[in-house]
Amino acid sequence: MNAVAMRVLVVDDEPLARARLINLLAALPQVTVVGEAGDGRAALAACAQLQPDLVLLDIAMPGMDGLEAARALAALQPRPAVVFCTAYDAHALSAFEAQALDYLVKPVRSERLALALEKVRTFLAGRGSARSDEARARSQLCARLGGHLRMIPVDEIRYLQADEKYVVVHHARGEDLIEESLKSLEAEFAERFVRIHRNCLVAREEITELRRSPEGHVHAVLRHGGPPLEVSRRSLTQLRETLRHL
């Protein structure tokens, strides 16, 4: 059976290490190196643009290291496979906690790299055969905090509110900003969140009551407190229908 074509991004802060991996990959069938990056942030940007199937990722890098980048990559859809290539074997447990498929210690041997790519092909085949609705929705959102990332479990999110080019995520542990559109979040998480206003999505189980003010405005009262959220006239009919079936 012919090998499935694979698009690979190589990430390492050392140009010589990147060049060596690229040379090893060139000898393997159906493998295309689509790009390279020198740190975790550059890797995330490259993944957003190039959508590789596999990221070969160093761990010890300046700025955002490989472990932090891998946790962010795990939240992407479709999620690329991650294989660590590092000079140290002390991070293996953390690597697999970051959902890496394999862990290669430098200098990487061609035979060992080929075995890792077979694991990746199995992962990609499973990803492709998953039901589309399950594959589409992430379990976490990723927020940037200075030089760090915070993973926010979707089931802890109470509501999402647009704020200029950001979305404010209100969750069980506080608030965070993410650089995603409310429209794309609504499409991805349609089963969990309901639109109450052009700038706000609320978790369905979070709404306990619709309350009308003396001025005639309708607000959604939330299960976990906080100020009631305004419901637009445009959203009200659909919202009432949604809540009726909860």
C-alpha cells in the first residue's frame, strides 16, 4: 500500500538542526516539508498559514518553548500531529501530556524518524475518519497572556462577548481575551452556545431566566451570577424557542 502524502513543518531554533531534519525527511516517501520556524510563536503562525499534517518540534527554544507550543497546537482544528525532536530525554512525560505522538532524541536517526512517521500516518488516518461534528469542535480555547498561553476548557465557559477585534471569554476562573471571531465560534460550538445578541454567545445551560425590564428590554439571567446580559429583539424569538427545548 502506498504511503499517504504528509505535509511537515520543522521547528528548531538551530538552523543546522532544521537542515539535518529536512535532509532526513527528503529521503522518505510522500513527505513534503512545507516550512520551518525557529521558535514556538513562529510555529503557531506557520501552522495557521500552512496547515501541516505534522510538526517536528524542538523543546528548548527561546521565548515560547516546544511544550507550550504543543499545548496550543492541540487546540487547533484540524489538530496537527506533533513529534518532539530534542537533545534531552528528561521531558518525555511532559511531551506526552502535551499530546505528542512520539519523542525523538537528537541526533535523530533516519530509521527512528521513519517509525515516528508511521505513527503519524495512523493518527492522520484516524483523524480523517472521525465524524465531522466530533472532529470540528475543540475541547479547549487558547488565550495568550504575555509570553504564555492559557488553555480554557470549553465546558467551563459561561459566555463569549465580542470586543472590537477580540472576544472576551468569561469562564469559571475569570476572563481572558482570544483572537477569534464570534461568528466562527458560533459555527464551531453551535451545540453548546446560543446567540443572544450580535456581540454575545451564552452557554445554553447558563441561562436560568429571561427577564423584562420596566423599559421593555429583555435580559438573560445567568446561573453563576454576574450582571444580566441584554438580549436583542432579533435574537429573542429564536432564543425562546431554544430554551423551550432544553
